[in-house]
Amino acid sequence: MEMLFPPSFFTVMVHLIVHLVKDAKLGGPVQYRWMYPIERYLGKLKSYVRNKAQAEGSIAEGYMAEEALTFCLRYLNGIEIITNCIVLMMSLLLYLLMKIYCSRQSRN
């Protein structure tokens, strides 16, 4: 290839293209080695952090609250209710009860 192209032609990006075919054969389709879904999930977990001094506990509390709310919304989805406000108020009530329970557990 050096007879066809001068050495100054091969920058880092051009050299990368030379190896892409080999990497595609070794790694297979990109969706099997793509990190975007994992990075997106880590960003979601990071959004749960409210107290930077105790980030792990804050993530666990936020995750549990979301799971509880999701369960309640799915459970109440099949029940005939007057408005969706009742579902939201029930979810908020459950969230507040869970916060009170978690704060009592952390004191002990």
C-alpha cells in the first residue's frame, strides 16, 4: 500500500478503517458489543442520587421507590377507577410511606 499512497496519507483515522473489517469479523454485529444501553441505564441510576454523601443508599431508595410505583400503577391499571388522579395519589402515598419506613430503618 505504501507504493500506492505516500506515508503522510495514513493518518490515525485512515489507519482505523484498515482495521474495521477485521474487527467486524471478530466481534460480529455491533449490537452485541455496544455499550450504549449500559451507559443509558447507568445514567438512569445516577439520576436517583439525591444525597452525594450516601450515593449508594440514595440509588437503592430511588430504585425501590420507582419499582413500587410501577407495581402499583400496573396493579391498579386493571381496576376501574374514577380518574387517574386516584392512581397517582395512591402511588404518592405509597412512596411517602416507603420514605418514612426507610428513614426509620436508617435510624436503627
